[in-house]
Amino acid sequence: MIDVIECFELEEAKREISQLQIRLSESEKLNRQRNTLLEDIVGNIRINLNNIIGKAVIAKTRPETVSENADSIIESARAVIELANNVLDITMTDEQKLFLNESQFEIGEFFENIKSAVMSSVRSKSQRLTVSYKDIKHSAVIGDSARLQTIFTNLISNAVKYTLTGGVIKVTVTETEYKKGICCFLVQISDNGVGMTKEKLKNILSPHSSFYGIPLASELIKLFGGNIRIDSNPGIGTNVYVSFTLKSLISEEYIESKPEYSFAGKRILLVEDNEISREMFTEMLESEGAVVKESNDGETAVKTFENSPVNHFDMIFMDIAMPGMDGIEATKYIRSMYRPDAKTIPIIALTAKTPGEEVARGLNVGMDAYEQKPFDLNRIRRLLTELNV
């Protein structure tokens, strides 16, 4: 005969099993949504890679179209980079390993760059995209511009995707508040596209929904103390409202008074194992007047620095992921050397990954900052200005 205690324990066990089954079902559903999302992103990557290869073939066979096709190749390449960043951000969000990197940037220039990045899609659908600004009193800000770029490129691209040919997309950037060095912004993205039903709106912000730009942006914007709100009506259009905060520079005069960073005469040790990336970055730096010494692995870089005169190099760009001695180990060796410049020379990490534990370890062993590939000279100039190199 089963006593009361045994009955209670049996009922408790049944409840626990039921809860576990619910959690398992939810987990399986999220995994299916996540896989669908990643398949969608990979599909878009393939489309853009196909465009790059196709345009390159055309440019090779028809030299008179090189300039036109080069522009298309650049736009498609940027799209691939953004999609790859999405994959990494989704993975990092799932594992709660997101890493923010703050740098200085100008809010108007930031949104104009995003507009340029999506203009190929806008033109292909004969749409009109406008960006306007209201009450912007603190345009020079500090924050993770790469993450913000992922957020707004995804949201604006979504508006373009779901707006029909000849439609209009409007982006309005408003500074809503300023207090104790913190700027509050509200960005409204409006379109006259297909719109959404109330049922679809309920699911659009769920993790890994098919609208990959919106749920990912929703997760990332939380890192900026912000949120996303969406209003939509079928056949009328959609309004997306994004609020977020950024630090303000002390004054706009401060940033405007600083001359643009110059590479002229700078002696740089570039450590990069990928030959094409190394040649490309070297050419970029040398075209700006820098003197570049190349190393293709960490061990060679350590020996090059060790054998150089004191204060010979002005900075080191160090790839993190390299076979043999990686950039983190090479940095450790350099920082431990008994020479006065070993502790002070700026070492900038280079990474193709979304910044996470790897970059954090690099910073902990003595790297001063990081640059995420592909290389962007304007971003690097701002970084070096901050480091006072």
C-alpha cells in the first residue's frame, strides 16, 4: 500500500518530468529556429559571393567596366562581412560572450556610411532612402561603432527587403537627452512596405526568428542600455524605434581641433600570417607614408623586435591567431624583454573574429587595443589618435 509521502513524491516527480519536457520542447524549437536563421544568412552570403565572382569575371573580360564592377564587388564584399558578423554575433549572444570595444566616432558620418552600404539594394529596387537628423548637439561620441553598425545595417536592410519596388525608407536620428556626459538617441526607421500582422509582430523579437536582423539587433541594443519597439500594419508599412545611449566627448571642439592622424614616417612592425592580408595592409600603410617591416609569425616578430634598435618601431600590429607562436604569446615575450621600449610600444591586436575571450586575453597580457578585419584606415586613425601614438 502506497502511503501519503510516497504519493506526494510521485506527484512531485511527475511535475518535474513535465517541466523538463516543456524545457526540452522549447530548446528544440529554438534550435530549429536558430538553424533556419543560420541557413538564411549562409544563403545570403552565397548570393553575395556569387555576385563578387561574377563581377570579377566581367571586369576581367571587359576592362572598360572595371571601375563600375569594382564598386559592386566592394558593396557585395561589405555585405558578406556584415553577414559573417551576424553569424558570430548570434553565436556569441547564445554563449553570452559578447565583448564591447569603445572608440570615438561621429554620429552623422556613422549613419551616412550605413546608408552607402545598403544603397546597392536600394537602387536595385528603385527605392528612395533618406537619413535626417534632429536636435543633434553632441555628434562626437564614444561607443562600440561595430556593434551599432550590425544593429542598424540589419534593421535598415530589413526595411529595404520588405519594401516593394519604388517604395520609401526614412531614417530619422534624434538626440533626445544629454545628462552627465551621456547622450540618449532615438532612431526611427520607417517604410511603406508590406507591413506585418499583430500575430507576426508578437514573434518577431523572439530569439532566432526568421527576421534575423531584428532579433539580433534587439539582443545587441541591450548592451547600449536601449530597446527596440515596432509598430506595423499590413499593406501600410512598418516603424521601428530604437533607443540607445553613448558617451559624449568632452566637447565637439576637442575632436574637431585635433588634426587627422598621419602615418608619414611611422615605423611599423606588421605581424600577419595570411600573405594576402599582409600584403594588402602593408600597401595601405605604405601609401600613407608609413615604413612597414613584415613578419609572418610570432616567433619571427619577437626576433625582429629584439634585434631592432631601441625605439626603432613606433607600433606593432599583431595578428592574434597564427600557427606556432600566436600573437598573445609573442606579446608576452615582447613585454618581458629587458629593454625600455618593450613595456611602452603600442601593440594593436588584429583579429578576424568577433571580439571575445581571445581579445580579452590579449589585452590582459599587454596588447593596447584591437583592430577587427577587414582593415579600415579611418577606424585605425581614430584608434591611434586615442592611443596618442
